[in-house]
Amino acid sequence: MADLTVFSGHAHNEFAEEMCSLLDVPLSPSRLSRFSNDCLQVQLRANCRQRHVFIVQPLVPPVQENLMELLMMVDAARGASAASVTVVMPHYAYARSDKKDAPRISIGGRLVADLIHTAGATRVLTMALHASQVHGFFSMPVDHLTALPAIAQHFRHRDLSNTIVVSPDFGNAKDAGHFARLLGVGMAAGSKQRISDDKVIINEIVGDVAGKDVIVLDDEIATAGSIIELVGAIRRYNVKSVSVACTHGLFTGPAVERLNARTDIQEIVSTNTVPAPDGLNNLTVVSVAPLFAEAVRRIGSGESVSSLFSSEETYG
């Protein structure tokens, strides 16, 4: 670990500080400045020569600003003769742009992965990519972590004898099934039709949820349109209680207002891959910094990280 250097962009400095504290390494300083023509400039203010450099930056709003800062930090580390440059990106915002589902549209997930590679990154460490094919967009090794064991650990203190996990749709059913197995409970899924970016219709729930304590699991909550629709559909089955859990709690646009208006949601659980929002009631944040710290430690010391991808272990 002696030749490891960690920098953080401005997207989520608290996450980088927690990770460095767990690793017992300093968070090295950097400087972001802006020219009069609005162009950015980044300076890394610690030695990078022949060191293993880790740059922490989730892609959160303002996404384009944070992406450009990340690319310039990677380029600066490469230009400073770093032995390797690992991008620690807890949230990859462009993962949802993963296919050509309309004429003449860009596949942003692949394009941004190419930009990160071109900038000089030699490895990416991330969590809960929206779709499995996004992993293949990157031209360098990708360590793809899961938060499900950490979230499951949070729920294990409850009486789960009457609990069922519900996925918003069948696309997330694999992760929901894994989460349900971690808790030793059953699973159901919503039959979802997407109308627009923030509007969906859920006609029915496939599975027996009547009278159950429901945990809704999604990989990401942005505007909360899908979650609000799903909770409404679930409530028609006279369930006992509803909790919501996700890996990436973005809570953008009207999400906080929408969720606070649903007083029948017992708890909202998210991780700290992105900064927590202000004013969201009943929010519990589960830290995944210990998992990232362990992955960074193993990468820095040349150990295998494969056991972290789907392990039932938690780190803290």
C-alpha cells in the first residue's frame, strides 16, 4: 500500500474521505480551476510517478461537469507517469444509455467508457451497472461490485418471517432474486410498461404479496416515478407494510416531494454511492465505502477481488 495514491473529484468527497480513512492512507489534494472562457483545468497536487493512482468520482449531477473533471484527472495522472490509474466510480450515470432503442441515437454508455479509456484509465472499479452488457463497453478491466449483501445486512435485524421482495420489473428480477435469497424470503415482480423517462404503468404484481411485509428493490431511484407507481400497485393487494431499497439513491427532480407524500412507505434504504439528498423522510443510508476500500486494498496489493462481486460478506 506504500505506493498507492488516492485523489477525489468534487462529486462526492465524503465518500473518498471515508474510503481513505478505512485504508489508513491520506486523501491527496487536487485543484480544479476555471478559465474565463469556462474551460476547466485540473492539477493533481501529490506525486504520481510510478505510483498506483486511484481517482474517486461518481457521475452524479452535474454529470457533464463531473465527467470532465474525472477525465482531466485521469489524463493528469497518466501525464505524471503513474504506474496505473484506477477510476473508482461508485455510480456510472451513463449505464442507462446502453442500447439503440430508437433511430439515430447515441449509445452514451459505450462512448463515455471509451473516453475514460482514452484519457488513460487502466482499470475501473464501479457498482451496480444498470445492465450487464455495460460491463463490456469498457476497454480495460472492470471490477463490478454489488451492494446487495450490505443492504441485506441492514434488513436482517427485522422479523422477516412474513416478508417478500418485489422487483419493479422483470429486468431487475435477477438482482431481486439474489437479494431475496440473501434474506431467505420469496420474490415477486411488477409488470411494468415505461411511457417516458419519469412515467411508467404497472398493471399487476406477479407473485403473492397479499398480507406481506414488502421490500421493494431497485438498482437506482431517480425521479421515483416507477417506485411511486409500484407502491400504489402493491397497496391494492392489502399488504402489511412497504419499505424501499436501492443501490443508487439519486432522488432527482420531484423524487423527494413524491416520496415524502407517500406516508405509507415505512423506510427508504439507499447506499452512499451518491451524496444523500436533503429533506427525504425515513431515509437510511448504508455505507459501501468499506467494500470499495477492501477492493482498492486488494487491487493495490495485487490480490484477487472476484470474491467481492457476489459474496455474502459485508465489510465494516
